[in-house]
Amino acid sequence: MGRMKTIARRTFLIGSVAVAGGVAFGTYMVKRDPANPLIDDQQAGEAVFNPWVKIDGDKITLITPHADKGQGAVSVQAALLAEELDVEFGQFDTDFGKPSKAYWNTAFGDEGAPFMSTDQSFLAETTRGIMDALVKVMGVQGTGGSSSAPDSYEKLRRAGAVARETLKMAAANKTGLSVEQLKTANGMIILPDGKTIAYTDLAVDAAQIPPITEVTLRDPSQWRLLGKPMQRLDIVAKSTGTQNYGIDAKVDGMVHAAVKLNPRQGGKLNSYDAADAKAMPGVREIVEITGGVAVIANNTWRAFQAADAIEFDWGPAPYPAEQYDHWKALASSFNDDQLDSQWRNDGDVDIALAEGRVFEAEYRSPYVAHAPLEPLNAIVLVEEAGVQVWTGHQMPRQLQLLVAGITGHEQEQVTLHNQYMGGSFGHRLEFEYVKQAAEIANAMRGTPVKLTYSREEDFAHDFPRHLSIGRGRGVSKNGKVVAMDLQIASPSVLGSQMSRAEIPVPGPDAQIATGAWNNPYDLPNYRMRAYRAPELAPVSSWRAVGAPGAGFEFDCFLDELIHEAGADPMAERIRLMNHDVSRKVLETAAEMSSWGGELAPGKGRGVAFVESFGVPVAEVVEVTATEAGIKLDKVWVACDVGRVLDPANFENLVQGGVIFGLGHAMNCEITYADGMAEQSNYHAHEGMRLYQCPQIMVKGLENGGRVRGIGEPPVPPAAPALANAIFAATGKRIRELPLSRHVDFV
Amino acid sequence: MNLTVNGVSHEVDVEDDMPLLWVLRDELGITGVKYGCGVAQCGACTVHVDGMAVRSCQVPIGDLEGQVTTIEGLGSPQATHAVQAAWIEHQVAQCGYCQSGQIMQAASLLELNDDPSDDEIDAVMSGNLCRCGTYPRIRAAVKTAAKTMREA
């Protein structure tokens, strides 16, 4: 029952466990569906079939509640609805909808259960069911954890089918024909004689009848849209400068705000002198807010300039001022008192280590910034009757709650107009910028305030990916890897993040070692222990969360043990793999890359496999060691998401994830000095540039069963595959990220 | 102070040192041009001044000489420029925030050289950062646009 005790990990529903005080609600609560939020605003003559589809005399509107950070969530949600509704792209509008329990995330529960995704045992499935029930009862709406596709896959097709069948019933009532005689296509009912009735002309009739909820979903072989390359709904706007993001939103009478917060994050504001700033052109007000000061002006740049002119006396950081001490705190965490969880204990590692020649190595993964290209921003208007917020955010209901707490309104009085985001990578799971905008707007009730972070403020106040140290001991014998004893220490990203969201979190944090404990290898002796370092700098979920750091440490150490064994890196991984779907992923990567063939002088190849969010991903990276440094030539990626819903967007997301993983592995880290992040802009945290970009070949397999998301899983294998390739090309093992600390890149 | 943007003349009353970027975005409400870094590291604010790609965050309005073209002036959803059409065809964008700058940079390149080599594309386009990693599609789209422009 050790596992049952550990029902608590990353994901927001964990907080729900604490809030609900355990699994203390009845079947009724779980079975009851939350109310349809579209009914609240239903207009005369408008049919609202369920929380996702509404039709009036003029138009069809599809509600796509998952936030769009660039991953194409709006398009895939709309496609799932449109597939069964029989409407085509161009025949409907989309809307993020208002925050609602009805949009509870049906996939968060799976990720929250503390089992390997390959574990289909009764205990694992039962626990997933309990977690799902918790998420539903608490009404946890959120975008994250690569959950948009798995959450939406069945639910939205069903919602589309319900609307279609209800429209058919309305048409049958109107024409006197039977439902069986009616067909649907292109947003119309087709009568046996070929005549048509537009869905919009049936809205009034459909609104009079209860939705037909007994529906059968079409077999994938009948799909018109899904599984084929689609033109994303936002692609024209994003290619013509006409896509509006939160930073572009305009509200009548709006003023512009900039903030300066203690760069020693969480430290106090002792005093400040804003006399010069106040006298600058366009400056309207200077307002003290939690942790700093806001300047309100009539133009963003003027607000930035004035904020820079304020003189501050800041208090010290509540964490070690120097980076060296952050590493030291991790290094001191490998002890029994700080053991967070022993995730694996297969075979008998102690005996295997005692009987073999032990190979040891230590790895480090640093703090890394999110730094999406659109700096954080939010518009807030506070009025007596309610609050309006215009911003891009991944947790709409928690945002409402936190804003309401600042302005003194009820949660339901906070209206969120969710916006397209210029990237997130986890940044927009955080609430600080919205809370700050709410504080400023609350001090200026009646005036809409747009807060925009400068890039420097965004870097200084990012909550980066947590740093970690991995220590491995292992034994290879007779050409095989026989034992691995891996320990990973890091601060708890879940603990840091949830404390800001005001959600208490019990239990261990799986993300300390995700990417290490959950890979479906069958090492004869494998022990994996995670240690919880003290909270240091505030940290946050960064694309794929724990898996990029722990996956680097696990896979690079495995690569070293395979090298010690004298085995082939690909063949030995395939031999050790204990999961058919994952083995096929590795074999496909080998096949795509013609693994084992002759390479030109100076070239080297590395392979890595990391599973995250239920998606097994194998990547082969090929590099050339040149006089100017390492040149990235090619990458082959194979992964399995169960079903590829849009091959065009899928390929783009996989390539982008690989580039994101490689770029940060090459040259990105956040380090602290005097309590402050030393990197202030992209020159010091660059990522990959176009000229460095390798060719990237992608294959999406469909053997996995469950439909999974692809936003995050391509990221984690990139760093270890690159490090392993550099070893193959140069003989040099690099055990620390970013790799640029030890090697130059072309 | 007078400036011409996308063929339209505007009168603005601002400090000489306000960057063109913020005059466009906050004074004229032209928001296709994006703020990303403020220090010429990301290229999201790229516009054309007399046809040449420039980082508008680095041009104080008092120093501006020439006609400004933003992405809105390059083409529209109804009448796309060849580069925009290629960006749509290749479905380049993910979040899309950098793409106005990428497109303006590519359009400027192809205006000077409608048959760029891979190395030339890499050299010219590497000042524009894409955090989502759409580089493979940017390369492909630049080539498609070049072909369209050569055949026009």
C-alpha cells in the first residue's frame, strides 16, 4: 500500500485532495454533471446543446476552453467538435468561454495518479478513477500537462454528436420526417429530396427540445477532418499581423502600467524615491503594490522609463544569495531525512553493486527561464459590480478566485476574457502578474489598467525550472547493464508553485524524478530515490516540468553504463525495454536514422529515450565536431501519442519541442548572484537560433491506445541525446547543462 | 512630428527618444509589430523603413527618416504578400508572436535577393528569435516565397 500513501503529485487536482479533505463525497456528487454555463447567457432563439456548442439564427459558436499558447489547442478542439457536428472550418466562430466547472479537465486525474503510464493494473486504474472524481467535483479547469488532446478527444466529439442529433430531431419535428431519413453535412440538415435546412435556421426549434444524449461516435475511418493535415484556424491571422494577443488588447480609457519588483524575489521593499519618476512625461500615478511599485502612464514605454527612474532600497532575498549555495543545498539533500520517495526498487541493487565494478557519475541540470516572446501582461478593470480581466491564462477559475480575493468581489463576479498567448512554456500557469494588475486596478477603480512587464522584469521575476542534481552508481557486466542506483535531489516545483496558488499540497512530488522513475525499462536491478531539497529560488512548471532535468540525468547515466558494458547504445536500450509500444518507438528511431551505419569522420550520434505525460519519445541526434565547435546536423524523432489528430501541427510541435530542448541544453541557465537572476535578456539566455537548427525528421506512431498530448514530451530526450552525441563525436562526457559550459557550438 | 506608416501620414506629439516601436503600438494603435526584448535581440519588432528591415525598438522616432511599412502594410488576410502566403501554406506559426518580425525580415531579404542560398537564409534570418522553434518551416517558407517572387 506504499503507493496508495503517495497519492499526491504534480497537477492541480492534488490541491483538491487537500481542499476536499480526502475522498469524502458521495457517488451523487461525482455522477452529477456541472451546470452548462452557456445557459446563464442564453439568448432568445439560441440553442445551447451542452457547454461546447451554441447556435443562433446567425452563427454557430464552438467553445474551446483550453487555452491556446501556440500549441493549436483552439483548432484541435474545434476540429473534434466539428468532426461530429458536420460543420467545416470557416462555418463557425470559436470562443474560449467563461471559466466554469463544466470544463473540468478529464485528463488531469491520469497524470496525477502515482503510477507509471504503462501500469494498467486494478490499483492504478482505480486510483486514476478517484483522481478523476476529485478533479470533477472540484471543477478543476486548466490547460497544462499536455492534457488538451486527451481531455478533449472523446468529450468534444461527443458534444458535437449530441448537437448534431438534437438538430436532426428538431428538423424531424419540423418536417414530419423521421430522424433516420435525415443526413447532415456542411452545417446543414439534408432531407431525402436533397433540400437542406441550415443549422442556424433550426436554432429556435432545437432550443425547445432536450438534447439527445444517446449518441454513437463515428469510427476514425469515417473522419473527414481528424487525422488529416488541417489549416489551423489562427494561421492566416498569425501570418498577417492580425492575431490579437493579450498585449494587443485595447479597452476604452485604458492606462498603461509597468512594475518594479524586488529583484531578490520575494524580498521586501524597504523604501523608494519616485520623485523623478513622477515628474516624467505622461506619468499619471505611482502606486505601491505587494513586493514593489507600479507606474501608471499614458504609454507603455513612458511607464517603463519612469519605472527605471525610481530609486529603490530592496530587502534581501529569502533564499541563498549566491548560486554556489543553491547547488550546495542540493548536494546536502541526499540523506534519509530528505528522502521524498523511493520510486523504484527492482531486483537488489545493493547486492549487484557489491558484486560488480561500480561506475559512478554526477549530473546537474540548472534553473532555466520560460521567457515566452510575449512578455507577461494583463488588463484589469475593477468596478463595484464586478471585475473584468483580459489576459492569457491556463487556470481560469483559480485566476478568478485570486483576483476576487484582492478586490473583495465574489469569484463569479470576475469575468475573464482569455486571450491567445505568445507562448507560455508554463509561465502563464503563474498568477503574480494578474494579481499585480488587479492590485493596481483596485487602486484606480473605474479605469482599465494594462500592465506590461518589460523583458528585463520578466527575466528577473520568472520562476524558473527547478535545478537538480542526479547521482548515479551502476554496474555493467558481460556486455550488459545490470544495475543502476540513481538518486536525484531538487526543490519541489509543485510545492513552490502551489504555495503561490494558495493550494496546500501533501505528499511527495513525482516531478523531482519524473523522466527517471517512470521509463518502462526492465533493468534487473534498479533503485530510484528522489530527495527534496529545501525551497530555494521560487520555481515553476517549465515545459515538461521534471522530465527535462531528471530525464537528462537518467538517460546520460544509462548511456554511460551502456558504454561501460561495451554495448551498442540503441541495441542495449531496445534490449532493456519492457514495453512493446516504447520498444517500437526506439526501433522506429533506429530505422529512420539507419542507426549503426558508417559515419563520416568527426560525426557522432546519440540516442535518448524519455517518457513523459504517457508519451514514449526516442530521439537520435547527429553532430559534427568542427574546429569552430559542435554543429548539429540531424535529428530523428519517433514517438507514440495513440492517435495523431493533425499531422501538420503534430510535426510542427514535435520539431519545436526538440528545438526547445536542444536550445536550452546548449546555452541556457539562470544563475543567482547577490540574490538576483544574472540573466536579464535573450543575449544571456538565447536558446537556438535559426542557423543552428538541424534537420528534424518526425514519425508519430499510433500503437499506444490512449490519445496523448504532444506539447511537452518531445522536449526531455533532446538534451541527453545531444550530450550522448557529443560524446560519440568527441569522446567527451558532459554531465552538466548547459553544455556550452564545456563545449562551443557552431 | 510627422511620419508615414503604410502609406498613411500621421502627426504624433511625443518625445524624440521614444522608439518607433512604441509610437506605432501605443500612439498609432498598430499592433502587428511586437515588443519582445527592447534591445534588438529578438527581431519581433522588425518593420521596413524605405524597404529595409530595421528593429523598430532601436529607432528613436526623432531619428526616423523614411517611410515605415509594418506587417499590416505588407499584405492583408484578403490580399497576402508572397511571403505571407508561403507562411500560411507551410503553417509556420505556433504561438505566432515572432512571425510578424520573421515575415518582415524575410520580405526584406527577398526584395534584395530573390534566390538566396541556404547559408544566406540562415545568416539573414538568425537575428529573429522563435521561442516555439518553427525554424524548419521558416526555412521552407522563405524558399517557397522566393520561388513565387521569382516567377512573378
